[in-house]
Amino acid sequence: MLKIAYDPIYAHLLPEGHRFPMLKYELIPGQLLHEGLIKQENIFTPERLPEGIILATHDKTYWHELRDLTLPAKEQRRIGFPLSAQLVDREICIGQGTIDGCHYAFDYGIAFNVAGGTHHAATNWGEGFCLLNDHAMAANYLLNNNLAKSILIIDLDVHQGNGTAQIFENEPRVFTFSMHGANNFPYRKEKSDLDIPLPDGVTDEVYLEQLYHTLPQLIQQQKPDFIFYLAGVDLLATDKLGKLALSKQACKMRDQFVFEQCVGDHVIYSFPDN
């Protein structure tokens, strides 16, 4: 059975006029139910991450400043959200949703998280609407509990997964792959195991050709026993800030191709939180 992590807290209330589109987290499961693509039993509500799992990935001081709402104002501005207890609760709910999704992926081959993909959060900083890195915490959880020995993180958001790259820069069991806009945020890039920076205005044919050429070889080379996939849609031509020019059809073809390549591996898809 396909299992999808969702909680109403995902659609966190922001100040009026804030540019982050929180409403999408209500619309995604609502639309899937409306169209009959899923049923209510496909959706599960996560609990909250234990602190030990957070500290296996994130710096203790940074986490305590988030938890205690004492993060310096400059660091809060870097994240882009007003810091609050509910926002932190949202983040640890999303993180648990990704870990729960890992267990469902072992059971059923695949699972989804409506939010997640918080790939700009690094060991001791958050930015770009990301406080804690759910994929990184879940990957470390799998490694630390001997549930996986080789993990591949496929990040196809328009923004580089800089936080994920920083967290795993010295971890050979986790391979980080990011294909992103070269001239988009973050402007200071980290070094993934494989980065493919794309120029502005990349269209369907060029994007898909690059993906088709890269991903099968990468999976064959790494032979992962678990895959995380960050399925960003901000590479669409309709995205005002994405700087790429893909059609909806190409985005659909991208996801179908990734899924086909991942058949036989356990995989969790996240829709990015930024």
C-alpha cells in the first residue's frame, strides 16, 4: 500500500504577505483525495522526532537554540520563517514522517512525504525555509540502525542540496546527487558527490537528456539499498524564481523515469519544503 506522510501542521500559519506558499501542503493531499488517486487510509500522521535522532545529524547548540527559541535573529532571517514553537514542532513532525516513510518503503517499496526535502539545513545552520534536514536525519537513522549500508540521495530541486552535501561530505555510505540551476539559490554552493549545475533557461529536451544519461549509470555504480528522492517542481517554466524552463509534461516524465530506475530499491519521495 502506498503510504503518504501528512499532518495539518505542515501548512504552518505565516504572517500575511509572506512569500512562502504554505497552502500547497493542504492542497496536495486534498487534491489527491478529490481525484480519487488515493484514499484516506493511504495517509498517515507522524508523531514527533526523538531528540536523539536529531542530534545524530545536527549540532547540539544549533538544535537547542531552535528548540528553546533562542536562535539569533540573524540566523532566523537566514531561515526565512519567524521562529516559533509551532514551527519547530512542524519540523520535527516532518522529520518523523520521513523516517516513518522509510519503514513503509521497506514494507511496500515506496513511500511519500507531502513535505520534507529540507535540503538547505546543514549540521549547524538552517536557511532557505529549512530548519532541520529530514533526508539527512532519516539516512543517518537507517545507517545507525543497520537498516541500510549504501544510500543514494537524488535531489532534483532547482536549488542545490547544499545542506545535505555538507552533512555527508565525509560519509562514503551516502552518495549525494544534485542537479540544479547554476545561478539559483544558494549562491554559495557546497560540494555534493555529484553536482550537475544547469544554465538558465534549460528546456525539456536538454534536461531530460542529462538525467537519462546520468541516473542509470549512477544507480548501477552505487548499487544503493535505499534511495531518497527530492522531487522539486520549481524547475517549471511557470516558476517565477526557478530560472529553468521545463514543461509539466517533462516534469512528469522526469518523475516517471526516476521511479522506473529505482524499481527494486526502497525509495522515499519528498516534495521539497522550500
